[in-house]
Amino acid sequence: MLYRWEGIVIRTTDYGEGHKILTLYTKQAGKQGVIVRGAKKVKSRHTAIAQLFTHGDFAVFKGQSLASLNHGEIIEAHRGLREDLHKAAHASYLAEMMDRLMPDGEPDERMFEQLNAGLTAMEEGKDPAIVNHIMEMKLLALSGYLPQLDECVSCGRTEGPFAFSGAQGGILCKACRFRDPQAKQLPEAVLRLLRVFQRTDLRRLGHVEVKPETKAWLKAVMRDFMDRHLDIRWKARGFLDQLEKYDL
């Protein structure tokens, strides 16, 4: 049967001599695998649309097995993401999150729009780390692990100061901090941003400037929480760490 999907390439895998298998996140059918025959050949008409991060219109034949690309038209190539090392690294993490955390074959138009908006924001020069933190929050919410940031997870107190506890699943007030001796005292600016991230629509994201020390806090908090609650070894994260280590 012939289907037409609007989708974004979130992973590519070489297959055989000249083919590729694409993992698409589509508006109509969720996450789908599609084989693109001859995509690795220089003169293939499908080479351009089979690139990572490409947003396109895909006409595919799908039976009982893997779908096969019949025709594709590029909506947005996102070439700027692939040509810039830092943007490519952050966009790869965004794509990997969608690939690892979104279920197969279950459409979620809102998340498709957030993915598209996130890639566009990165290409436009908006802070890619902030984009990814916002997407982390959205995917944690879908997975049922959204951190509690509006009140103490133990007693419900809403007045700070607060410490963040990945083990307890959110913030702890001063009186309840004993429940996790490893909880980190949160600067107010960091907590405010984390709360904003939970409510931000990437389609309406403006230019945000965050101090380096605040970004370091955000990174530490989000990684601690995700590593405790999601048993995933992120490939793209290692590349991001290398870029940061060597200041590339």
C-alpha cells in the first residue's frame, strides 16, 4: 500500500552495497523505518532526501515488512546543521532522543512539531544546549519521569531555598533535604530556568542568553536526573563532551 508521510530523518544506517535504512519521525505515522535503495550512489535521485535531519515529504510502499521509498521531496534540507560541527553534534543528540524515547508507529503531531522547531531553532543560531534541555523535559514528561519542580517532592512546600535530588525525583526543601544527602543546592536562577523549560513551546522560542555557570548547572542537573531514570547510553552525548573538553 502506498502512504505519504511528512517526516524528518532522525537516523541513517548503511544497508548492503548502495542502500540506506532511514528512521523517520513522521507526523502521520510516528517513528517508521524506510529503506532507500541506491541512496549511497552518487547519481541517485534519493541521495539528498536520505540525509540526516532532512525534513521531507515521503511517498512509501509499505506491506508487512519495512517500508520502501518510492518518491521524496525535500521541505527543508537543514544543511546548515550538517555543515557546522557544534550544530551537528547537538542536532544529533536531539534526533537520538527522539529515536530512543519515542515508540514505533505511534504518531504524536505535537512532538513532531517540537522536533521540527528544535532543528530550525538550532539552524537559526539559537542556543542548541537550551533547545535540547527543553526537549529533554518534553520527552521526560512523555516517559512519565518529569521532575517535580513546583514544590518539595517530600512535603509539598513551595517556598525555597531548594536542593535538587535526582534520586527523589525533584526538589527538596531545607527541612527535607536530609532525605538525600547528595542533593545539590539549586541557585534560584537555575530553578527558574528549569521551570520555564517544562512549559516552553519550541515553536515560540526566542533568543536566550544564559551565563556559562548557569549552563553548567543545567547540564549537571539534567544529566543526573536522566541517567538515574532512563537506562540509556547516549552516543551523541559522548561527542558533545569531546567538543567541550577540547573546546572545538
